[in-house]
Amino acid sequence: MARWTVTREGAEGPGTGGQYTYSVRAETADEAVEKAAVKANRLHHRINRGGTALASKPAAIHRVN
């Protein structure tokens, strides 16, 4: 399985415009986006201190290896 990084931007709240990058292992880019969304939801309490909401579509997807 390859490692991917998926970056999303803050869409609302004090983190608007900020970039949040998640690293996941997946076979395809689509699978990486899905896994990163799950990871972001699990870690949501960390980024949501001020009510930041993430954009629904990723800003960037990169295959690391």
C-alpha cells in the first residue's frame, strides 16, 4: 500500500484558509481521500477548538511512495 497525504483547507471559523494535512495508507487516491476524511473526523476535536470546519473537497492529494 502506498502512503498518501491529503490536504484540506479550513472553510469556516477561525481556521479559515488554514491547511490541514493527513497522511494515510491506501491503494488509490479515492481510497486515500475517504480514509483521510475518517481520520479528520476522529481528530476533529483538535481542529475544532474555535469552530473550524473543513472544506468538503481536498485541496491537494499527493502519493508519497
